[in-house]
Amino acid sequence: MADNSVTLVGNITRDPELRFTTGGRGVASFGLAVNRRYQVNGEWQDQTSYFNIVAWGQLGENAASSLTKGMRVVVSGRLEQREYQNREGEKRNTIEINADEIGPSLRWATASVERNPRGEGGQGGNSGGGNNRGNSGGNTGGGGDGGYFPSDEEPF
């Protein structure tokens, strides 16, 4: 069985932008810079990779209300490729990380956790933790139906 999972640790490059689908489902997106430092002939080299992160449902709403540019976070999710049309009508492809979990990195910082009251933690009563895949409506990004977008909703 094929597995498509990725875990990234990096710094947020722009504040999460929260939007809502026509059906009222939240989706947040933000950028993540992942730095790699290595030595070549005794000299330190830096390489930075940039990723777009997408978080659906309660995860996206929590990310938008909790995270800001510059924060160091850990993102676990799936690589997703999608096609879209730009303003000129040209078809484009992009690869994004569809987040399953997002949390602060505690290597050089501290965090305090505030749980959502039961019933506000996403549809189906799942208030974070665990995996939302397969919940009817509690899908945080493609879940049980294997699709990128919920079958009845456009992303924006």
C-alpha cells in the first residue's frame, strides 16, 4: 500500500489566511520555510525550501487564531498536487502540504494549550487529537473519500 506522508519543521512565512467555502467550512493557508544548514569544505551553507500549507475545518480555524508569521511549527500531512487557472486563464499546477496536524515547536519556545469546548472541536464532536479521517463531515482535508476537496464544496 502506498503511503504519502510528510512532516516538516519550519518557520511560518506569512500569517495564516482563513477563508470559508460556500458551505461554511473553514480553510487556512500559510507559507512555511524549512532551513537546512550543512558544511562544505569547512564553510557553512544554508538552503531554504518554501512550502504552502493548507489546513481544513477546525484545524484551519485553530491555526488561523493561534499562529503568526515567524513562529516555528511542526506540520504533519500529505503532499497534494492540484491544478488551477490563473487570472489570465492559464492552467497551473501546484504542490501543497494538506495538513493533518499542526503544532508549535518547543525546541526554543514554550506554549500553553487551550482545549476547545466539546462540540466546537470540529464536526462529529472530535475536538482535536486523533485522526479525523473517515468522519462524516469531520474531514480535515480529503479524509475518507480520498479526494482533495469535499465532494460538495469548492475551495473558495
